[in-house]
Amino acid sequence: MSHLWLAQRPKTSDGNLLSPGHKVSFSDSSKSSHKRDSGRPSSSSNSRTSSPANPPQRRLQSQHLSSDRQDSRNLQRINRQSEALWQQPVISPTAPQPKPFLIYHESFLSLLGSNPTLQLLIDDPRAPYFHEAGVFYPPTNTLFITSNQLEDASPDAVTTRNKTIVVTKIEFFSPTDFTRDKVRCPERNYMANGGTNYRDGLILCAQGSLREPSGLIYMEAKRPHKTTTLLNNYHSRPFNSPNDVVVHSDGSIWFTDPIYGYEQGFRPKPQLPQLVYRFDPSTGDIRVVADGFGRPNGLCFSPGENMLYITDTDLIHGDCSTDHGRAATIYAYNVLWEHGAPFLANRRVFAYADTGAPDGIKCDVFGNVYSGCGDGVNVWNPGGMLVGKIQIEGGCANFCFGRNGEMWCFGEHKLWRVQLGTETRGALLGI
């Protein structure tokens, strides 16, 4: 199949760097199924949901594959020396389309494996159902995804300016055999955005509305998807609109809180700066761990949890304004423990995205850092070197690792499946 890349990325409706929500009848069914061609994968011991205590720390150099062992049909090498001397590109309309995997450093080949592929699973022109969250629940082989904003004329949507966000649930029986359905959440789950695995389900960032508070919602992965509010204020002061969330192995919950909801008109005027928080459900302790952002967005821990990465998507605001003088940056912090409490120290620039801004962010078990950007998923090694890109048509706000090198990328109306090398696994689940 041909793989297309849009040089200019559509603007976003919610600061997450993709196209705005399209009008859709909320009564439309989004349930679909594909012909089953194999049995359901086993949910054995490989389906654990906690981070590995000692994830493998391998040198990428030792994993290099020689070019004669690797299918190069989808690979495109980037000449660093010639790239450093910029020239105005002249592209013929009849020129072949770019290949989906860009090689900036040979170490990326080991992550791709011998036969990397990019496959379009779903193209739904009705609405941007594939936008954020991206939580894979191994026991049932289920992927949860939140949509971009959809128009909703129901009376309940008045406090969100007649917008709504739905959660899509995709249950896989094989890589290309699945069922798709909407999750019917209780009304407290207003404007869900980012999410992560938690206990027997997932945490969703509820951005709130003009009436309902924003905060963190726990949703059970299995029907009827019962929800519970975990947190909805900082010492009686309301959050802005929590955007993304990650869980530490000690059970604490870390999340970002930009003002996108206020900029888009469905949240009141902010009463807090744009901060990053740590919440300990066992004690109820809620504390600020980082500030100084334009728009704090995605976050993730390194495999050993000694570092935290946080993206700043200040480049694009919730009103769709873009200013290339603003941040499109990934910051790295050391996680230190003093007096029995965690602190973030040594903030530094880890990477700056060359196209769009880095949104969702994940690490693999080797410590490489992946982020959804304006041209797809960009990959940096632990030292901050850009080693490769997975080009996604229209860009990619977020993505999710599955099993054995599988990755799903969210392109608003499109859901993409990427197959990397089987040893390239997400650090969050390690499967």
C-alpha cells in the first residue's frame, strides 16, 4: 500500500495538534466488526499490567540489524550532513510518496525489526473518533480511545458548549480482527481526554464543563464500565482541564493540567496556573511537582522511573492559534526522593519537535522516547538524539503500545496499526 504524508498539519480544536471535531449525529452507530481469521490471543502471564521491576536495559548498538537482513521497502534513510544544509524542497506531483519509516540513525533499525509495517485499520469519515487516551487492557485485548470534540445538541451538552467526547472500545481477536463499540459512560465523565492503565481498568482525565468539575475518573475496563471520581480539586481550588496522566509503580498518579478547556469555552476562568501534579490515593496527598509551562501536556516515566518526561504544546493553543516562538518541547526531570517524598529536579530540554508539537509521549523498555508530533511518531534515544520517525498521514496526537512491538496511532478519523520489532515493547506494560 502507499503511505502518504501531509506536509502541513491541520489545526486542532483542543490544543492536541490535530483536526477539529466534525459534526456528527450522536445517535450514529460506530460499532463495526471485521471477519475473524484466528482465535483470540491468550491472556497468559504476558498480560500483566504493571511496569516491570527491572526492565531490560540494552545498548541499542548491540541490536543493530544489517541492511541486507531488513526489508527496505518501507524505509527511507536521512542523510544528516545534507539535511544540515537546508534547501527549498521542490517536489514533483509524480514523485513517489515518502516511505513511512524515516531512519535518522542506524539504531532505529533494531527497533523496527526485520519487517516493519504501517497499516490503516479504520477510516471513519463521520467523526474524529481516534484522538487521545490510548489505553490497552491486556486481559481482554481491548483498546480504549477518546474522540476529539463532537457536536451534541442534547440538553446535557449545554454546559460544554454543545460539545461532547465519546470513548471508543476496540476488542481485538487478531491484529486485524476486532469489534468496535462506544462506551456508555455515566454523565460525570465530562470531556475525557488522556488516560492510562490503573488497577482493573483505566484512569481518564475528565476536563469538566462549565458546571461539572474537572479531575480524574477511574473507569472499570469491563461492562458496565462503572466509574468513580478519584480527584476533582486542589485543596478546594478547581483544576483547569486535566490533559494526560500516568501512574507510578508506588501507586501515585501524576497528571498535567493546562487551560485548553477554558480556551475552548467549556471551562470557567482558571483559578490555578498550568501545573503538573502528583496524587497519592492511599494518603490523599495532592502536591504540585512542576510548573513553568506554556501548555503542559503528555508525560511518562523512563523504564526505571528515575526520570519523568513532560511535553509542552504551547505552540498551539486551544483557540487554534499557532506561534512558532512558543514551546514545542519535551522536558526531562530527575525523580529524587528526599524525606520520604518525591521531587522533580534538573529540568532540561530533552528534545524540540521539528514539525508540530510533541503531544502524547511513551518510553519503550530500552529507554527510547516516542512522541506524537505533526508528522507522526518521532523517536529519540535516551540521550535525546532523533533516531527515527514513523510518518502518519495528518500527524498523530497520541498512540499506544500493544503486545510484541505492536503500536496503534490515532489520526482523528483514522486508526493506524504499526508493527515494530517484537522486542520493542512499551515500558508501561512491558509486554
